[in-house]
Amino acid sequence: MIRILKYGETPNSEIFARTPMKTDVAGTVAAIIADVRANGDAALREYTRRFDHAELTDLAVTEQEITDALSGIDPAFIRILEEARDNIRRFHEKQVRASFVINDRDGIVMGQKVIPMDRVGLYVPGGTAAYPSTVLMDTVPAKIAGCPEIVMTTPPGPDGKLNPAILAAAHVAGVDRIFKVGGAQAIAALAYGTESIPRVDKIVGPGNAYVAEAKKQVYGQVSIDMIAGPSEILIVADDGMQPDILAADLLSQAEHDKMASAVLVTDSMRLAEQVRLELERQIPKLERAQIARASIEDNGKIIVTETIAQAIEAANEIAPEHLELAVAQPFDWLDKVRHAGSIFMGYNCPEALGDYLAGPNHTLPTSGTARFSSPLSVDDFVKKTQFTYFTRKALSDVAQDVAYFARQEGLTGHARSAVIRTEDQK
């Protein structure tokens, strides 16, 4: 049964505690990365045999495999995928940054170029759940950014085939190349390249502890989106919200993983007790009841505050991945929220809406990193470079100032470089 904690009476160390991420996989992951770097595709096939129980000769997904997968997909699901893609595109197109040029002084031109990354790697989890939604959320912004090539890896089943829903989402989103590789070995392949899988510039997408650790270890060789921890939801609710709905929303995240965190913060003890009872009614009805039960009992909590303002304070301290403002006037509180990955407003906006169809991205900062990081966006798939142009006259006007500044840092070579052209001019 979920715990009920009274804010101000329970120690903050318990109120704000998070389940620590698994950290004992670093050595295993390092060995896998080294093996893939040394042995390429042969290592990938061996790990696929060992971990996924699939014997593969070719790691790449063929056009025929995609066609076969699409033929077995319900047309209604294709329609929903296309609707979700269009909503995601509509939202993310507003994020596009423009290059700029400044030419407001004689002889000086400066500017910034926004350049898409050449090749992006998308990791899509398999295992206990498959996420075609991740394919859309991570591919569409990269396409909008203008990335020429998007490479996807995802683990196969024992039959050597990929989940048809994932292939359908990749087709709808416009993924360029797909490979049947999962786990830390897939991250290593994307970071360093193998005979089959090309090296990418950035790796995005969630995964288990091994995938997260692998992304951490290859960072610097390539860019990554974030180190994702267990999924999280925090709901700030007032007494006007229905307890059965709150329980359903908490379980929507608890069913992800035994490590997932589901938290309710409310100013109503009555509502807290009703939600606790409702959770007990709903958990047995879930297909993933065992996972949800472990998540709720080990990581879930209900925090009772004196006021909604205090509830918002608690939410800001926790900085959740998903925040539901299940209150009567959510826009009155929006500006008070400082730290959250994505915010869902009012009584009729479940977090699941954001997972699949609304449009804002669902790849979000976890583990409190919403205090300083942001959802995945078009910005994640571009880089920026600067350019500067001075005429000889414009340089001559500032050369002595540049040289003076350089000498303050003891860099006389810099100073000489600034003035030498103006001396030649005489």
C-alpha cells in the first residue's frame, strides 16, 4: 500500500527521496563497449545471441521486412501514428532557430549559423515493453532540424524479428536505416561504428541501466540527449479531483518499471486516503500488476500539504519528469512551477496524452535533472557555429584594445597577432 506522508512533519530526506539508479553495471558496460570497438559486427551478433536469443546473419532491416510488418498492422493504428506525427511536427516546428547576421558597423560582419547534425542515432527499447511513441518523438524533431540521416537500433525478438509497431512508427516518422541490435552494444556501435552500423554524431532515446551507462561512457565520443532514469509522475491535486482518476494516472507511470516513481501531492487528507484505497482496487486489474505493485510500494508516496501553494513548493523541490496540475484553475499556478520536464494542466489532461498524441515531446529530464535541463527538442539535433569578418580599417580601429587585453592575460603572442596587420598597413 502506498505511503501517506505529512509535509512538514515527515523529514525532508524522506519526502524528497528518490530511488537511486542502478550503478553496478559500469564494468560490464565498459567491457561490452571495448568488445564492440575491437570486433564490430561479430561482437554485436554474439551479444544478440546471448542476450536476445536471436541468431542473426544480417543486422540491417530490409525493405521487405518493413513491408511485411506494415501488412500486418491495423490501418487504424497507422492513422493514429500519422496523427501523432503531425501533432509532434506542428509543435516542434515552432522551435526552429534561424541563423543570423549582424552588419550594423562599417567593415564588420558577424553571425551565427545553425547547422543540422549529419547523422543521428535513435535507440528504441525492447524487452518488457516496446515504444513506437519513442520513435516518433525522437525522429520528428531531427527531421525538422534537417538531419540528413537517422539511424535506429532496437533489439530483436528470439525469432530475429522486430516489433511490427516499432517498424510501422519508423516508417511513418521517416527513419532512414534500422538495425536489429539492443543494449549497451547498440550504443557502442552507434558511437564508434561497425562494418554494418555507421558512426553517428548524437545518440538519443531511453533504455535500461545498461543503455544509460553506455550512453554515459560514450559521451564525448558522441553527443547524447540525457542520462535517463526511471520514469516519474508527480500530481498536484486539489479536492475537486476524482480519486479514481488520480489513481489511474499514478499507475500509468508505475506500470512502466519497478523503479518508476508515482507521487501525489495534495492539500486534502480525505483525497489522499481515497486515492490510496483506489490504488488497491485498480492495481490487480492491470496486465502489469506485479510491476505496478512494486513501483507503488517501493517508490510511490502521497504527500499531504496544508495548501496548494505548499504543494507546488514540494513539486519544485522534487523537479519531476511529468507534472500534472490537477487543480481547478491550473493556469493560476503555471508561473509558480519552476522545475518540471512537462506540465499537464487541469482535470482533463492525463500524462498519457503527452506520451502519445498531444505534440510536446515525451523524452524528458528525470531524476531531478529538470532543475537544469529540458525536454528533447529541435535544438538537440543542431549545432551552432559563429563567423566574424573585419576589414583592415575596422581591425585597425580596435587592434590596440585587443592587444592591451591580451597583455593583461600575459599572452603577448595574441597581442602581436592583433597589431601586426595594422603595422603592415603603414
